[in-house]
Amino acid sequence: MADLSINFAGIKSPNPFWLASAPPTNSGYQIMKAFDTGWGGAVWKTLGVPVVNVSSRYGALNYRDTRMMGFNNIELITDRPLRDNLREIEEVKKRFPNHAVIASLMVETREQWHQIVKDVENAGSDGIELNFGCPHGMCERGMGSAVGQEPKVLKAIVEWVMEVATIPVIVKLTPNITDITRPAMAAKEGGANAVSLINTIQSVIGVDIDNFVPYPVVDGKSTNGGYCGPAVKPIAMNMLKNCAQHPQMDLPISGIGGIENWRDAVEFLLLGANSVQVCTAVMHYGFGIIREMADGLNRYMDEKGFATIDQMVGKALPQVKNWEDLNLKYKVVAHINENKCIGCQLCYTACEDGAHQAIGLSDNPLNRIPEIIEENCVGCNLCSLVCPVEECITMERRDDGKSQLTRADRTAAGTIPTTFNDDLAGGLHHWVPTPADALVKQVPKHYKYVNRN
Ligand SMILES: Cc1cc2nc3c(=O)[nH]c(=O)nc-3n(C[C@H](O)[C@H](O)[C@H](O)COP(=O)(O)O)c2cc1C
Ligand code: SF4
Ligand code: SF4
């Protein structure tokens, strides 16, 4: 069995799975239950001057049969008195001394920061996370993402915190910014020990079209919220990759955003996260998902020969390049496995209307299996992505595997297109039907193309 334990900027945890600061970490009761179920750490629901929340608070994006594919909230930080939270942090640490308890904090003045940092340290917290990410409510008061969007302000507040902190400090970043590496670097310059990302994305989740008000509805009105859940994972991973690849970014990173199973966690670790945090998936399915997550990660590590988490962190990063460094000689084309094809012809429609007219239909109505017109296939993957049958459309390699030519090479050699009608353009190498062909109704038209000589 692999060793799942981590030392994250000095915060020790039996595994890399932490609960993100959110409703699942509202109370000592929930955190003890989570640790007992197998979670390695928990970032306490953000502490500060307790708020008064609205009711209702959440909205969801359901996609077809999948509920809560995206999730949106307009709640604020903790609504419980600080003294209750501090007492419970102490209790949790006594009962679970080897688990990671991280206090998430958000206050305004330097004096408040100094006081609350000392308070959570005295209660026994293993680390502190500064919430510079919340994109609703708190930012209107100059906190949360309002800080995360201003690297200078962020740095100044981190410095206030570092004046008194004696335990590791993590800065939680907002994705509501063009270049997340700027606040990440400001956090480092301010003296932070680590960063975490992402907090929620500012959003409007939907509109009640009968009553003309967005969700969630609060007495006939609404406000923008923070978006999270599986739908945000690609955005989170891109921001993680950007931070992890930044040449001056050498702080540990806690990855957050849409993680709900061991595979998601592995992807974040491979892109440079040293721990992962989960919120929406626990709000959806409960603490029990940790069992499958920890088992799955363990199995994966054994299979790949990773003895420790550190050995796998960032393993995918060397393969992430700038576009101009990708091999232009690499060539794949779609291939349909006729034994698996169910004849739905979704691939045909997708390629015909949304790609490169590289799939033909038979003129025999009894034969519903489409055919790839290889000469026209640019290898975009679209058909294989829409095909409902696993492994029915595969992408097959056609180049010799030996040639390498990048946009950067071509730029250096002076062989990139430079004029509007340049013979060097890529589009000249695949065939495009004439516009009037679109109005020809009879089927089949594509076999004409296949055999057109
Ligand atoms: C209802 C709700 C409340 C949240 N409250 C906080 C909070 O108090 N502090 C904080 O740093 N992040 C808060 N978050 C953001 C989460 O910690 C996390 O960054 C975000 O949800 C992305 O992770 P996920 O996709 O796993 O949910 C909250 C998220 C939700 C859904
Ligand atoms: S989408 Fe897949 S199953 Fe449907 S016709 Fe195309 S290859 Fe066959
Ligand atoms: S890979 Fe793209 S271009 Fe090729 S057949 Fe599929 S959809 Fe068409």
C-alpha cells in the first residue's frame, strides 16, 4: 500500500483529502464525523465577524439527468460566534491530533487580523487559510475576492498576518481574475507558505422565467453568487497548471474545484497540487465518498509504482506546453468500429454541421453505419466525443511518428503563412464542399465525395 500521508507546507495530514471551507465544515460535529469517516484534513468554514445570511441561498445547474453539475451559492462566512468555533476547533484537535485542522479567516483591519490569527493558533489550528476568494456579499464590503483581485492589497494583508502567525499560512485565491499567477506571486511576496485555488466563480445560475428573477430567489429578488461543482473543474485545473508552472512559484498548492472522485484528485495532483479540497461533492453525496477516493488513489498509486504522494505531484506538467511547441506533423484520423456502431449517426451530424464534412452515409437505407472520409478528416476528435458507444470511434495515428515540426520551428524557418491568401496555410490541405452543395437535398451526397477522384 502506498503512503498517502502528506506534509503540506508543514501541515501534516494522513492523506491529501481535505474538506474545503464551506457548509460541511461549519461545526466541530461535522468535522469529527468527516475525520472519523476518513478525511485527512478540514478547512474550517471561514471565521470572522459572524454574518447574518439570507434564505434561500443555493441554486444548481442540472444537466439532463445529472443533478448539481454546477452549484451556486450566495451565503457568506460563518454565522456562528467565534468563541463557539474556537472551542470546537480545540475539541476536534484533542480528539484527532494527527488530522489537519486549518482555520479559514476573513476580517478587515490589521488589528482584527492579528487578533483572530492568535485566537485560532491558541485553539490549536494546524494552519490558517486566508479567504481572499469569496465573490459575493463579502466582496461588496471590501473583503474576499475584492482582496484577491488586487495583488498589492493582498500582499499587504498577507504581511499583516505574517507579522503574528507562527503556523503555516495558505492564501486562497479567487478565479475571478484574468491571470491568477499575479495574486499567487503577491501571496508569495507577502510571505505566505502556500496557496490554494480556486474559490467560487462569480455567476448567475439561472432565471425564473415566469417571475423574471434569477435564482436563488430571496423574497422576489436575487444577487450574483459563487459557482462551483464538477462544471468548474477544467477552469480550476487550468489555473492550477498556470500557478504550478510559473517559474517563480515554489509554494505548495492545494487544489480545489469540482473534485468528486479519486480520478479528479489524481488529475489535480498530476497538475501540481500537493493536497486537494472538496466542497460540492460532499454537499451532494456526504462524507462517505472519501472511502472510494482514498481506496482509488491507493490502487492507482500501487499500479503506477508511486510510493508517496510527492512522487506523483506535477507529473503531467512537463507535458503541458505552449501551443507553438506542439508537433504539427502528428496526424490522427477517426476510425469507426463497425462491430460496435449502433447506427445512431450522431457522428455524421456533428462532423457534417460542426466540423469538416468528413463522414459519409451509405445510399443503402439498411446500412446505417457511417464511413470516415479520411482525406477530409482533420483529426479534431469531435465524432469520437459525441459517439455514445465507448471505444466505437477511435483516433488512429497516421504520421510516421518520427517527424517533429512545431509552429516555433516554422517561425524560425520562415515557413509560416504571413499573407491572407498564403499557400502555406493549413486549410488548403483539406477539401471543402462548394457553398451551393448545401442546398442539394438528395442523399447520399457524401459517397460522391469518397469516390470523387
Ligand atoms: C455553500 C458554499 C459556501 C462556501 N463558503 C466558503 C467559505 O466560507 N470560505 C471559503 O473559503 N470558501 C467557501 N466556499 C468555496 C469552497 O470552499 C470551494 O472553494 C468551492 O466550492 C470550489 O470547490 P467545489 O467545486 O469542490 O465545491 C463555499 C462554497 C459553497 C458551495
Ligand atoms: S456516433 Fe458512434 S454509434 Fe453512432 S453512428 Fe457514429 S460511430 Fe456509430
Ligand atoms: S475527427 Fe473531426 S473531422 Fe474527423 S471525422 Fe471526426 S468529426 Fe470529422
